Amino acid sequence: MLWETLSVVRDLPRLHEIASVLIRYGWGDLVRLLGISGVLERAGRVLHWQSTSEVGQLEAPVRIRRALEELGPTFVKLGQVLSTRVDLFPPHWIAEFEKLHSQVPAVPYERMRAELLAALGGEPETLFATFDPVPVAAASIAQVYRATLHDGTPVVVKVRRPGIEGVIQADLRILEHAAKLLESEVPDARRYDPVHIVSQFRRSLGRELDLAKEARNLDQFARHFADDPLVKIPRVYWAFTHERVNVQEEISGHAGVSAERLRAAGLDPRLLAARGADTVLRMVLVHGYFHADPHPGNVIFLPDNRIGMIDFGMVGMLTDNRRNQIVDLLHALTRKDEQGVLQVLLDWSGDSSVDEERLAYDVAELLQSYDNLQLKDVKVGALLNDVTALMRENDLLLPADLILLFKTLITLEGLGQQLDPEFHMIDQVTPFVERVIQQRYTPGALFARGRKSLREALEVVADLPRDLRHLLRD
């Protein structure tokens, strides 16, 4: 029973609210399975088990999306995390999760002012030359205001909504216990790894709650692009910034607008599409540290066809080994190399039990479906969706660090095609992949790899006597 795993009564009102919403949207069986109904009945709280007549006509993905929306910020964020799990959910579920957004009614300034006073350590009207009390954006975790520094620099002030941390922590406790029960009581749910999803979700929310984390991300990306005049990253003002608030330079330009409006502003949509893609691919394949949400609102188009990027709350990171695997996969896919694709997928499967013969057949079938296409006609997003569908059908999970990457590349391709119908993501990817492949075989790279291999071999030899002693003793 869920109640046996919850240690405090303080979550009971929230539990009742969650159960009521789930029942209303036709998820009463889940409420019963988790034991929530028994808990609430023993606590004297009555549940009404009827769902609305309208709900019965909706498909399951729509019902779960609407329930998540009604349950508030934590569950909206959970849906956004699930929208990245293209390895777990089919496209029609992903499409529904993608409709979830963080825009919510703004908290009145009278309430937010107390939060601003505490977070900034003074009155915003005094700390800044100007401060606009009307929020620019109101998201589920923070609200954003415009201000001006005393030197005339326009900035944005992002501050956490009051009381949001307590609500999120209560929801996370409930979600963690529910995930454990699902894994123990529903064998079919184990392939979705609900405990790991909630664990990933807790880390993701923790990063978003810490507004100083976004500021540190901004600083790191600014260092990466310090030598590139075509890319603009906002400057952080650390005198005002910590976990509850961050103040950063405002980047003014065009975002989320049509190609026609960009042309009217004297910009070149085709060039912007190419530069935007190159910017994110450089993050992924060169730095291994990338903006994980390059949707149209987060990419700002500036004079002289420069690219600005904002909202670095969600970032992804890749190790050198993982970047090499991504390069190998893209290289093999573009060359229709069955063995190369298979090897990368087997590396990703880790210790999972894999039917290699079936996987090899599915890889061959996938590449055969692209056999008659010219390279320029290959859509990277569709290709990655096909790869994740193949993994899903073979009961393989994408490694966690690749989930955001796949989602990022798919979003990036959509943005490029929105700007330029003739945009081909594969044209942007191929030079990066070829460059990385060539760099592997430079004398310096070969020497470094050889030295590393020699060191590892010597370590194995050095450890051999000890390992043999342990084996004989065992």
C-alpha cells in the first residue's frame, strides 16, 4: 500500500487531489493499484469514482496529458521529461506530451515582491535603475521581469515562484513511492523503468529549481563561444545571482517569427538556419555540452545574421566516449553501414539481454528503407526516430545522456526547416562527422590513443598476480 511507504501525513491533502484528478480523467484503475483509495478512505476522505462523459471519448495520451496539466507544475515538468523519452513511447504519445508547456498564470506582483526582496536582498526599485513589475514570462517554476542596471544595461530578472519548492518536494515523494510500487506490482511497467524516470526527473527539477545552475551554464557556454562573433550568449550578473534568482543580460532580437518577417527585418533565414544548426552541432560534437531545448523561443536572431541563445536551464552533456559513439552512429547511418550501426547499438545496450540476430535483421531492414534516398533527402529527425523505434521494439533503452541529445537534434532540424524549407540537417551534420573522423587519425591523436592503450595494458599486467591470488583463494 502506498500509505505504508509514506512516512508523514502532510502529503495526504495532495494525495487526495492527485487521486481525484486521475479518477476524473479515467485513471481510476491506477488509483486502486497504488492503494491510494484505501489510504484516503481510512483517513475519512471520500473519492468520487465517476469520470466525465467527455473523458470517455478521449484517447489515453490526451487523457494523461490533460491530467498532468491539471495537477500543476511538477506534473507538467514530468510530462516534458517524458516527451524526451522517444525510446519508451511511440510518436503519438510523444506528440501529446510535447503539448505540455510551462506557461501558467502569473503570480501577482504583490506576492512576488516579497520573494524579490528576500532573493535580491533589497528593493528592486532601488537595486536597478528601472524595474518593470509586469512579468515578461510566467513559467511553472519562475517568473521573469525586465529591468535596467544603473549603467543603462537592459537585463532580465528570473526569480522563483513563492512556495514552489515545498509543492515540488511533496509531489516528488509521492511520485517516488508510486514508481516503486509500479515496478513491484506491475511486471509490464518494469520495461519503462519508472524508478529511473522519477530519479532522472528529480535531478532535472533540482537543476531547474537552482537558478544559479542556469547562470553557471551561461558562463560555460560563453567561454566556449568567446572566439565566435556570430554567437551571442547572455552575460550573468553574479552580484544579484544565487539559487533563488538570476540576473542576466537581455538579448533583444527576433524569436519565433516567420521567415517572411525575418527577411523584412533584413535577415537571411537560410543563413540563420545553417548558423543555428552549426552552433548546436558545435556544442554537441566539439564541446560535448549543449543547449537541450533549442525551440524557436530560445533562439534569438540578431542583426548581421548572428545567433543568440537564451534559457539554459536544460542542458545535456556527453563524455568523449559517447561523442565518439554518436559520430560512429551518424557516420554508419549516412554510409548505410549495417555492422557499424549494429555495433553502436550493442554498445548502448550495456548489460541488457539482446537478441543480436533479431537486432541485426532490424538494422538491415531500417537501412534498406533508406536505400533509394539520396543523402541530401535523409531527414535526421526521422532517422533518429526510426533508430529509437528499433530500440524500443528490441526492448532496449537509450542511455540517459543520449535521450536529450536525440530530442535536441530533432527539435533543431524542425527549427531549421521552419526557417528554410530547403534546409537539410544532414548537410550540416556530415562535415562535423567527417572532421571528427579525420582528427582521430592525426599523428597526435594516434599517439595519445596508443599511449592510453599501453598504460591500460600495463595496469592489467600489474594487477594480474593479485587477481590470480584472489581467484585461487576463492
